[in-house]
Amino acid sequence: MRKTSLALAVAAGTLGLSQVAFADLVGDTKVSLEARNFYFNRDFRQDNNDTPTPSQSKQDEWAQGFILRMNSGFTDGTVGFGADAIGMFGFKLNSGGGTGNSGLLVPDRSRKAGSQDNYSDLAVAAKAKISNSTLRVGQMQFKNAAIASSDGRLLPQVFEAGHIVSQEIDGLMLEAAHVREVNHRNSGDYEDIAITNNFNSRTGSAGTRGITLRDGSTTDSFDFIGGTYKLTKELTGGYYYSNLDELYKQHSFNLVHVLPLGDKQSLKTDVRYARSTDDGNRSNVDNKAFGAMVTYGLDGHAFGLGYQKMSGDTGFAYINGTDPFLVNYVQISDFANKDEKSYQARYDFNFASIGIPGLTFMTRYLTGDNVDRGRTASEGREWERNTELMYVFQEGALKNLGVRWRNATVRSNFANDIDENRLIVSYTLPLM
């Protein structure tokens, strides 16, 4: 009896302390559920004899996904503790006749171009905060010049890592991380990290990327350190150093300047430069990537012009499956092959400027040339055209429901010709 009474007293005392300590933890917690319905259709259309024949003529899949996100607050005290989580579940609505491998679902290795019926994953990260610095350990997403998790399919890509962010100085954000494994957007398992490459192991060709590898293309170690600083009200600078162990080292620089020009007018300049080299003898990475995008905004209109140039012995190096920090990385292509020069023209319109809030339109055209295809092949050329129309309901029973159509056309004399459509219907419900 006395043991029970003592236990109850301790529990009551602990609960009392917990209510104080965990007040901010619960009160600042944000929880949301996103339902994402995704239809993906990609036709391979080879219009000339130079390009390779794809293994399948079409990728056509329809799937439903659910993404539960939880970001807790922190316990009270000098050191605050909390946790973040991403729960993911996706299932197949339609994928038949050998039209899988779209990236929406996990491939079914027992069937050619088939997909599994469903997949799921849970990404959890513990976190601790002192002052304005936060340490996270576990599974998480990234978005910076060194590494950016892809969220362009049904479920997002996540990494297993330790990550620290410091914002102790006004206008300065510093961060560093050690990353061990990746769970890709169409996978339920964690695996080693690979470098993006189009090396053909069957023929021994380095492909248009120009990167050759020894002893495999994966590693279990990626590190980065860097940050951004708001130099003036209009100018922000950034620098990151990253290292994919034994495969590449990279220095990335970025300057973004936004110049107000008057009533509802602005000029935005985004300049990016990255220097990549090998890290040991497992690769031959040697690349300089320069890019610049200038965008003139006028009321609801935005007119952009971009330029990107690759130089060095190889194309641009980045982690496989991620979104590279390049101005000409678009819906399908990255225009980052060996010696490639590319140009972009883009137009955006926000219909809120004429009284239709929630409706936006974008179209762009990119062309690339001077791709090194080897001594026996002609100069590589490619172009891509994208169109995107999106509407988010602003009120009523359908408020926050988004409908997005993305169309792309790619033509090339060294890669697959592609016609692609994506239809995405998403709804995010705040739960806390």
C-alpha cells in the first residue's frame, strides 16, 4: 500500500512538473495532413536516329498519397527539447500494362515496369534548442545550395542525418550537417547516397555528364557547412561547402538582389556559381557551373531571362534524386552536361492582380547546346518547354484545395524525347 501511495505521489509530482515544462512543447506544436492525388503521364517520342530507344514507350500512373507533418514546440528551460515527424503513405490507383517506373510508387522488381500496390514510411527527428540554435538528429528534409530534398512526386524524399542551425546574429543563418542515408521519394527503405550520373556500365561510356566512377557510385557519408547573410535590405549572399565522401567536393556561392523600381515593379537578380572537384580516386569530377536569372516584375506579371554554363572535364555533380541548385534545373532536365551552355525565357502571371486570387500561370522555354558527346559524336543539343496552371480555392467548402497541371516537352539528340503531363490535386488540413 505504501509503495502504491509513494508511486502515485511521485507520478503526481512529475505530472505537475511536466505541465510546466511541456507547456511550450504542446502549445507551439503544428500538425497538418496533406492529401495528394497525383496523375503522371510521360510519352517517349523518338523523332531521330541519334537518340537511344527507351526501354518502355510510356509511363502512366495514378496514385493517392497522405503526408502527416508534425513540428513540435520546445520544452521550457535553458535547453528545450522537442521532436518533428513526417508520416507518409501512398497507394496505387492505376498502373498497368508495363507503364510503371514513373517515380510515384515503389517499383515491383517481380514485374517489368510494374509498381507495388502501396508503401509507407515514418521519419522522426529529435531536436534540442539553446537560444537561437537548434540541433536535430534523425530523419529530415533539406533545402539549401548543397542539398535539396525532392518533393516532385507523390511523397517527399527524406534523409537520415544530424543537423544544426544557428541564427544567433541578426540576418545571419549558419547550418551544418552529417548525412548518412537517403529514403527516395519512391522507396520505403533507406540506402546509401549516390551521385547523379548517366554512366553506362554496359558500354563503359561516361555519357554526356562525363563523370566516370570507380568502386561504385555510393557512399554513406555526406557533409555540408554554410549559410546565408542578409548584406543589405536588398542583397542576400550565401556560401556552402559540401563533400560526398570519396566522390566530390563542392563550393557553392549565391547572390540574390531585389531592386524596387517603383509602384508594383521590381528587378530580381539571382547569380549562382559552384566549383566541384573529385574527392580521391573514385571519380573524375571537375566542373565549374555558372548561372544567372534576371526577373522583371510588373504588377502581376514577371518576365525572366536565364543563362547557365558548364565548364571543366565533367558536368555538374550532385546527389542523385535531389533538386540541384541550378537556375536552369526545370521540370525534367537540368541542362548540366559537360560543356553545356543553356538559355531560359520565362513568363509568370498572378491573376490576383485582376481580381482572381489563387490562380497562377507560368510558361518557360529553355535551349541548350555545345554538349560534349565524345570525339565520335556531334555536338549535343536539347530544348525543353514547360507550362503550369494552378488554382487554390480561397473560400467555401473547398478552401485550401489546390489543382495543379504541369506540362513539359523535351527534345534532344542525345537523350529521350519526352511529352509529359502531371495533374496534382492536393488538400492540406491543419490539425493543430
